[in-house]
Amino acid sequence: NALVNAKTFGLRASLTHGLLRHPRDRVLRALALLLWEPATVTTPALLARVHFELGTRAATFSELVRAYRQRWQHVS
């Protein structure tokens, strides 16, 4: 998991975002928020969570989906 995290999110992000969690876990948590919580983009706490899980600073829904797709390609 540590090596996959480093490859997917970079070493620094891996150390601060849960080295032992598989990156797929992070991506799927973000996906749940993007699919089922319409207020994700407008609620600061939810947006911060998606930023944390995907390792991005995307601001719009389409940018978040793009970031999700990029991460998913690395972990699937």
C-alpha cells in the first residue's frame, strides 16, 4: 500500500494522507461524496474531504470528476 500510495499521490502526500490505506480506498470515498452528496462542492468540509482524498485543489464539480478519473486510472 505504501508503494502504491507513493506512486499514485507522490511521497509527500502519501506520508500525510495515510500511508497504509490503499489508494483505492481514498478514491472510492471521494466517489461516494461526488455521487451521493450534492452539496459536496458548496460545503467547505465536504469539499476539503474530497480534496484530501484525491490530493487535489479542484474547485468545480467537473474538475473534481477529472481528478477522480485520473486517480482511478492509477489504482484500478
